[in-house]
Amino acid sequence: MDLVTALNIQPGDLVAFVGAGGKTTTIWHLLRSVAARKEWVVFATTTHIFKPRRAPLLLSPNPDPAQVALVLTRWSAVILAAELGEQGDPQMAAHCPYPATARKLNGLQPEVVTDLARRMPGVTWLVEADGARGRALKAPADHEPAIPPGARRVVIVGSLTALGRPLDDTTVHRAERAAALLRVPLGTPIAVDTVAGLLGHASGGLKSVPSRAAVVALLTQPEPAPRPEAAVIARQLLLGRRIRRVVLANPRAQEPVLEVWE
């Protein structure tokens, strides 16, 4: 099973990615996979991403659908953002899944993305709607995530590399907020309950998810064999009923999908 199928992404879907631990890598893998099927696909951001060195890119706070469609007829895939932003961390840019400069791109307003998707049926939209500063997990701030209200699917990402590490700022973006949500002290070793509790929390991974959106949890890991903790986390997430599918994957691998639970 490929990652597009595992996440149940259909042509014309508006899909938002939140959380931490592999959002950009996952989107980039999906972008190439959908484009290889000769389908139109857009990678848009409502937060911040690094500027690609070599990729079709359109910068406008209010992109013209006709211009986007023209680029797609030539390339099948395009990256959309509002404008150039500030300089970012060169080391983080070097670890970006695509060749990137250290310059950031500022994101589009979520309502703009929803309107574009409505006006361009048949185009698949992959939206990075959350920032995590390269951490394995995160808890959203009051203004996060920036999910387009028309999102049909939301993918909540979390990395199993957090397991066994302390719940602090080196592992979890907004660690103090995460500790408060889970009612545990900072520095507590991260266990399966921590990961499941954060991803499935109404003020954590599920924060601001549109009521009609289907929700998938994506657990990421670098190892080629499934980690046994993943099945335990998946069972806990599926008990909550809002998350209907859990996928375990290594999004940097050529064949990333390791397990799927429903």
C-alpha cells in the first residue's frame, strides 16, 4: 500500500497536516506520488515553510486560480505561499526533504486556501497547517493550528522517536503546554500514553479540526521494521472514535507504509 492510499487521500481532497515529526517530509512524498499519477496537486502552507530552490512556486496572498491552473498544466504540482518571510535556521533548511534555502515563506490565510480548493475541483491540496520547529511532538498554541475550514481530511502527525525521551523543549514543541494538557511534570519520560494522549487530545492534535473532516493519525519512525509501541498507541487513538484510521510510516523511505489500523 502506498502512502496516498494509506491516508485515503482522494483526487480533489483538501488535506491539512498538523502536529510534528514529519509533516513536511510526508507532504513532499505525497506531492511527488500524486504528481506521478498525472493528477494535479498543490502544496500550500498556512504557516511557514522553507523556500524551495528548484520547484514551481507561486507567491501571492490571493492567488489567481487561472494562474495556478496554468502552472499545473505544465508541471502537475506547484507550491503556494503568500510571500517571502524572514531568514530561518540554515541547519534546519539543510534537513528539509526538498532542496531549500534558509529563507522562509509566509503562509496563506486558511480561508483563501478553502476558496481556492472550492474553485479548482479535481486538484488535490496538501496543506501544512502547523509548525513544530523540527520537534517530534507538539501542543498547539492558542492561535494554532491554521486549518482551512473546508478541509475534508486532517492528518495528525507524531514521531515515535519521542518515546523514552523527556517531555521538554528538545523533544516537544511547546512542552509546557503539552505537560499541562497531559497533567504530568516537565521532564517526564514520554511513553505510549503520552503520545496517544497528546495526539488525541481535543486541545492537542484534534484542536481546531473541522467537524466534518475525516481524521487520520500518522505515526512516523525512521526504523524499517514497525515499532511494537505503535500498535498500542493506535488502539488508544481509535478508542476515541474521532480518529478513524492510524498509519505507521517512514515518510523518507521509498515504500513508507509499515502498518495501517482502522
